[in-house]
Amino acid sequence: MLKSYVASKIKAIVEVPGGCYDAVIEPNDEGGYLAEVPALACATEGRTVDEALAMLADAVEGWLAVAHEKGLKIPPPKPTPSTQAKV
């Protein structure tokens, strides 16, 4: 039986109120996938790419909530692709 897998990094975005953060998903050496938002130093794992991205959205939401509560400096999100000015 053939197996398919992602051999390199996948670039994605995680949308938040007011914009989005760049995300990277890549195969994990132990199996599954590692997903992270480098700007926030926020990472998580999932068995599939879709699960890793969903877990990352939850992790970012939690990270931002704790950062707000503690008064930490939060890197500003980028505009989402759909809200960027068209040239």
C-alpha cells in the first residue's frame, strides 16, 4: 500500500480578529505534523495537516488571550489576503 505524506513545509495563515499570522506546517520526525506561528513562538502538533492547522488556530487563540491578560506585547497581525488593498 502506498503512503502519501508532505515532504516539505507548507505555508498557511491563521486568521485572527484584525488580520492574520503566517504559519508553517511540516512533518514531525515522530509522525504527524508540527504547526507553528513563528511570530508568536506558538506551536502545536496534529496527526494530519488539517488537524495540525485546527490545533494551531486553537493554540493561537489561547496564546493571544493569555498575552492580553498578562499585558504582554503582541506582534501585530498582517492584513488578511482578502482585506489587502488591490493594486
